[in-house]
Amino acid sequence: MTSLDHHILRTDVSGLPLEWVTYQDAVRLYYLGHVAYTCGRSLYRVRGGYNAATGQRSAIDLSSIIATEGATQASVKVSPGYTPPLNNETLFRRDDHICMYCGNRFRTSMLSRDHVRPISRGGQDIWNNVVAACKRCNNHKGDRRPEQAGLELIAVPFTPTHAEYIYLQGRRILADQMAFLRAQFPRRSPLHQRLTLAEELARERPDHS
Ligand SMILES: [Zn+2]
């Protein structure tokens, strides 16, 4: 069962992921003639108007992944020096909403961005120096490095690549979209393990996608 709130993955013509779009946006791209090709499975069939001459009703099949022309090319985002913008929402998703000190999972409102090496001690506000931390752990750590506060990181913070970043921004990602993005993750991506686990869980509970 597919509901209309599944987002469509938009890529550039070379297949590099660009963004998630709603089905309305995808329809617009189809009508503007920007869709170069599609992959992934057919998600929705959208009915258009009737052709006055033929009486036929137009329809477009929306795929889960669409490659578009005329868009900003994503190639700049796969260059080695590229770093996706840092924001709490994606950071918390990177860390799977788990406090990187106590290992418990929290909702977004209970998490904060912790600077492993505090800003006041020369730490930077960059992906490699920030982790999700619950407010309790963050308060306890205060203006200290983890070891000074008797804390230990449960995972090493990492800078997501562009493909990982797009994945982290996704909602209710479909299996084919996941496979498409995952193929572009670095081999050593820490996300592989999490995704493998999620796949195993999904296999055990096929009703929950
Ligand atoms: Zn904590």
C-alpha cells in the first residue's frame, strides 16, 4: 500500500540524488518536461485532463525515483571537499536519536547538539565534533571534554557524504529508494550496519514498512 505522503527521490541526469519532492512537485516536473528518465517502482498514477480530440484521459505514472534535467547538478556535492550543512534535525538522525554518551534514545525535543571538544576550548561547530546528547548528559558534561567528565562516546561522529545526507533527510523511505541511495554510500559508512538491522526487522514484521 502506497500513500500519497511518500516522497519521490529526485536526482540529476547522472543519477546523483538532489532532494526529496512531494508527488505534486513531481507532477509539475513531468508537465514541465524536466523528467529525463525514471527508475524505481511506480508509485502513483496521476490522472490529468481529457483530450478534446481523442477523448482519452491523460495519465502519468510517478516513479519513486526521477532523474531530472535543468536542475542544479549535484556533481559539486560529491567532490571530496563537500560538506553538507550541519543542522540539528539531520545530526540527530545521523545519531539515530541516541544520546552518544548514555546510549538511550530520545525524542528530538529532549536532545541537544553537544560539542565533543567544547567551543570554549577551541572545538569547532562541525560534523566531526558534534554529537546528539540528551540534556542530562550535556549538562553533566558542561564545558569539559568527555574524558574530563567521565563520559565516553559510544560512536565516533562522522561527516555524512551528500548521499548519506539525503538519506538522513528522508521520511518513510521506500526499499528501492533506500537501495539506490545506499549504493552511493561509502563502503565504510556507519549507516550500513543500521540499515541492515532495519531490513532484518522489516523482514520479521512485513506489515510495517
Ligand atoms: Zn544521555
